[in-house]
Amino acid sequence: MGILSSMYTGITGLQGQGEALAIYGDNIANANTVGFKVSRPEFQDVVAKSLKGLLGGNQIGRGTRLAAVNPVFSQGSIVQTESATDLAVTGDGFFVMNGIDGQSFSRNGSFHFDKDGKLINADGFRVQGFKSDENGKVTSKIGDISVERTVVDAKKTSSVDLFMNLDLRTEKKEFDPDKPELTSNFATGATVYDTAGTAHTLTVFFNKTEDGEWTWRTMAKGEEVVGGKKDQMVEQARGRLIFDTDGRLKSQQIDKSSFNFNRGALPDQEIVFNFGEDKSKGGTGLQITQYGTVSEVYKTHQDGFTAGTLAGLTFNDDGVLSAIYTNGQNVNIAQAAMAKFENPEGLFKMGQNRYRESRLSGQATIGAPQTGGRGSIVSKAIESSTTDIANEFINLMTSQRNFQANSRVIGVADEMMNEVLSIKRG
């Protein structure tokens, strides 16, 4: 009977709107959940009866059904935080997590370090990333992001780069090693480190020997080198610089370079004093020049450092975790990995702000941020929920009215059934 089937049609509407209410309620409940993506119900009509077989336009519907619940992966607002381990994804991609139930994926970047130095989320799932080698270069090896080096070893100085000018107008001087400050045309200092990580302050003296020719000598304090005496400077390196008429370095020569620091340092440490590529080797010869201006050093750089302990950790906007040590060194530890899916709406929700790949989502393609269509990572920030409270309230009210309307269908059908049953009594 058509009346009875109308009651079942109304019931499908009640069921569908009840399920929609649960979806909208879940969106509202997760308004403050980091990285949450709202879901929306998608309904389909149900056709159960055709009046004229396969001919169209003669079918009676039998209500509705909930066909799918699809997450909407729109971008959430980026909220700045004070935590150095908070990360947010802008664009396409997911953080890669590993735990007791295997690999999973998340947009929630609220991370912290556990007692073992591993980067984890609130539930203890480990964040995956591309590890760095001993020199801080990010490799393709993926694993748990963890801080394993709380101490960085000392590194001896092997080169000192000097960027400077020597005054062309200077008169020649005869150098006296017993009075280096008084018998040199120009001097500058440089701090270097021996093989034990001990700092030493060296002085580089420059003497003009001929027009366009200079001799440089690097001298150390006598009490810091083997065989030296206190209050006496000892020569450890020496070389020559030849300039062309344009004031550029034409050629250079190193005559001596052997540093013998005491107090446990290895002997014969070689430290190259680098004045740049000269013109004879195809260089510009502009790192050190001989112009008619005052002699001065623009910049000094050396590659050694003393031992240091871990002082802090920080992420940059490429998702690279760096360790900062007390000796001023900044060493890359790992880069956060990002997963991309062809159909992220097909991911399986696991709860705890995590997803797992499914047949509908396809397999995860894991790579570095800002590669292969993946989004970027923002440090000291989190991605807020995409729940729009006002919009969800509108959806709630619409669902409520639809529920009431379907209940009226059932009520009218019930009244009609009462009329049918009263025929016999009449």
C-alpha cells in the first residue's frame, strides 16, 4: 500500500537527518582541535518503484540515504605560538607518524621531545623525517626525528679567510721579530683553534718589501707554542703577496705553515691563510687588494671551533630541525617529512588527529616540504580547526527543520492509515 510505504520514506528522512546531526555535532565539538578538517554529509535519493518498467519519468522515490561522509581539506588558519617544536602545514601534505599501530598521517603539528630525545605528538607517536649526516647535510634516509648529539666535538682550524686592503702609499719597512708591532706596516688578529679545541689569538703582520710586493707573517704568543717563551712572539707561518698595477692580487706564495701549539695539541697543525684566488689562477684577485687607501680588514672567517653542549633546538620554515650549541655552532639534525595523497578525502580516520591510507586515498608519496606539489612548513605555529561555528549552526537548524518535516510525513501517513482502518467501523 502506498500509505505504508510513505511512512518508510519518512523514516529514511529521519535516519538521514539524525546522522547529519551527528556529523555537524562532531564538527562543532572539534572547533578547537588542531589540524581538524570538517566533514559534510552527502545524501542520495532511493528509487524503489517504477510505474512503467524501464521508461523514464514514472518512478516513485523511496526516500534518502547517507551515501558518504567526506572531509573537506581546506586550509586552516595559521596561529603563531611560543613553542619551538610547533609546526603547521600550509598547502597539501601531512606529517608522517610512526607508532605501535604502524604508519599514520596527521595535520596536527603540536609536537614535543620525550626523555629519549625523540620528537613525538601528545599520544607518543614519533614524527618521521629525513636524517642528516655528521656534517649536517640532510640525506634521503628517513626515520624518527631525534636529538642524539648533546655534545659537539671540537674542530681544529684548517683555514683562515682574510678580506682586506693594504695601503699602496705605505713605505717599506724592515721586519724585526723581536719588535713586530713597531717594525710592521700593518697587523690584524685572528682567533684559531688547535686540535684539542683550545682557542689561540694569532697576529698577522704585513710588511711592504717592494712596490706591489708584501710579506705576511703569522705569529703566536710564546707561552702557547712548543719551545716558546712568555712575552715573546713566535713565527708559525709566512708567505708573499704580489699585486698588479690595478691593485689586485696577481700571485701569492706560502713559504711556511706549521703551528705547534702546546698543552696537548697535535704538532705541525697546518692552517692555510687564504687571501682568495689570485689572477694567475683565474681568480679576480679582489679578496685582498692594494689600493691607495688606509690598510684595513673588512672580514675574517675561520672554520674551527671548540667543543660545545646543546643549548637549544629550533625549526626553520623548511621543516629543518637545527641544534644550537654553546660554542655557537648550528647543526642540522633532520628535516620533517611530508606525505601527499592523490585523494586525501579517501583517507581512513583513526582518531587522535591521525589518518591512515586506504584503497580510495592511494599510497602516500613521501618527500621534503615544497617538493612535488607538497606544501610548506611554518615553524612556531599550528593549524587551527576549519570548523566555522556560524556555518555549522546554520546546518544544524536546516537539519532540524528537515527532521521535523519528515516527522510530519510520518504523522500524515499515520492519520491516513487511521482513516482506512475506520472504514470497517463506518
